[in-house]
Amino acid sequence: MKITRIEVLHSKEPTILPIPWRAAWRGPKATPITSFEFSFYKVYTDEGLVGYGPNTGYADLGGLIGADPCYVEAFFDQHMSGRRSGNSGRGGAGIEIAMWDILGKAAGLPIHKLLGAMTDRVLVYAATSRLMEPEETAEHIEHIAELGFRAAKLRLHRPDPWDDVEVVEAVRDVVDDDFMILVDANQNNVGEGYTFWSRRTAQRIAQALDDLDVYYLEEPLPRQDIEGLADIAASVDMFIAGGEHTPTVYDFCEHLQRGAYDIIQPDVILGGNYGITGVRRAAILADYYGRLIVPHVMSGAHFPLGIAASLHVMASVENCPVLEFGFDPPILTAETTQKVLKTPFMVEEDGCVPVPQGAGLGVELDEEQLEVVTSFEG
Ligand SMILES: [Mg+2]
């Protein structure tokens, strides 16, 4: 099989958000996001199969014409991170995902079955994105729970971290005991006016959250502070999670060896180095150390194919307890982040999202909303 043509498809019109989006991880002085635009790769082959991937800015699309899309491992090794951080930053993930889509279509199987399936349903958590007052947050999470979610993630990033704890207390009071509360301190992000925690603060806040039966605390310290993270992880029952900015699979080794992360969080798209191959390898690496994986999944324009690829790869491993699902109405909803999908992903009564059963990624884009902005062919 050979790649004969690659198109970049882009939204004809931006998706306007109902209210401006002030995401907690962007810092208090960042300009709010008011719209976003979808962008995808459409990869054609000489056998008539067509694969789709998110546009991750791969530098040499023209150079892929004539390549065999079956050689996913070779592409991962030579054009993505492989074993070497030095090869990072080339944005190959979107192409790698399109290659898996083609492979699945060639085999007549959804990707999770091609990989060797573990399950057909994946538990997801509603990843909220904003800082709101305790009462408002509690009502918001109650509403999310009514929609079927059995888990939700809150943002911790108020100027006084004890105000963050108050928000978690308010939510704990209104949800069932078995509802999973996850929290993200986003201490690996930067932004003007951003508040950073010292090791001591992180330790004290972690203790308070542990007492509130929080399932995991994400990024209480920057990922480089392996010693500080390991100290916190050793001192609480709650899991310590992190690693959405970790450049390659192999950069997780030290965190796992030294006990800095109980849960690792690579992303199929973010940074462009993982794709399905890299996240699956990360899951296997974590399993070797008896640890878990809860992949980061980007919200916004990368969500449709990011969640599709993540569902498939996590349905093929046994150490993923829950998966990120950006949901924060009225901003992050099926009408906004999944507008371009003919059938949006929806959470069902048990808090799970069914893994698509169609061949490849098993999703269909509404190409009426998209236009070809660039194309390459042999
Ligand atoms: Mg995070």
C-alpha cells in the first residue's frame, strides 16, 4: 500500500463559544478564548482507503507521498520520538493516528481490536476547566453527575490554595461516596500572574485532599521536581498523577523508578510525539512498574480525533482506570468540541463511553464543515 495524496482540511467557519473561555491553566492575565477551528489530515492510498488524523503540524507532508502507511513502528521510530528526545517536536502524531485509521480499515477492525482489545467501554471523567466559587462548582458537578458522569476533575489554581480545598469540600458534600473526584494543580504550566506552590504548600494541600478522599492529585509540582513529587506520593494514599508535557515515553522512566508518579499522563496528540504507538508503550512501561495510566486528552479543536484515538488505545490495556473527557458546559460540550463529528461521543449511564466499533478510528467527520487548504500528491 502507498500514500498517494495528503490533504489538510480546515473548518470553513470558526466554532464560536457561547461564553469566553478562561481556562485555569492559562493564567489569570491570559486573553480568553472565544472560538476555535478544526484542522485534520486526510491521507489517501492507492488501495482506495482513506485515513484521518488531527493536524499536528507535521513538517514534511510532501515527503510522505509514496510511503507505506502499514509501517507505523518505522514512522514512530524515525519521525516521532522513538527512543530519542532529540527527534521530538516534529509533530508526527497526527500522521501516525491516520496510519492506524488506514490499518484498521484495511483489516476491517476498530483499532482497539487490531491492538488486541481489553474492553469495549472506557470509564471517563468530565474534565472541567475553570475556577468557580465553591457553591457554583458544587452545582456544576451535580449537574455533570446527573448526565451520567461518575468522575470529574476540578482545577486548583486560586491565589490562596486553601480556597481550592474549600471547593473540593463543597463538591464532596454533594456527590455520592463512589463519585471519583480528581484535581489538577497544573503546576507544570506557566502564565503571567500564575501562582506556584512550594514543596511545603504542595505537601500540606495534598494531605488535606487525601482526607477528602480525592482519587488523584495531578501536577502538585513541576515534573522536573522528581524528589518533591516522590515525597508527596509516598506520604498520601491518594494517587499522584502527571506528565502531560513529558516529551517522550522514555522520559517517564525516572519518574516511575523513583516513585514520582503513581499515574502517568501522556497525550496521543500534545507535543506530537506519542500517537497511539507511544501512549500504548507508555501504558506497558507503567504496568511494568505496577503503575497506572490516565492519558491527557486535549480539549477544543483536537478533541474529536484525540478522544477517538485515546479510547481505542486505552481499551487495549488493563491499567487505565479512567480517561480524560473535556466536558465543561456551556463551553466544552458535544455542540462545540465535537461539532465536526457526525456521531459525537456521549457518556452513558455507567459513566463509560463506548469504544467505536467501525473500522479504524470508527468516526466520521462532517466534511461539509471543512475545506481543503493544502494538498500534496505524487
Ligand atoms: Mg493536567
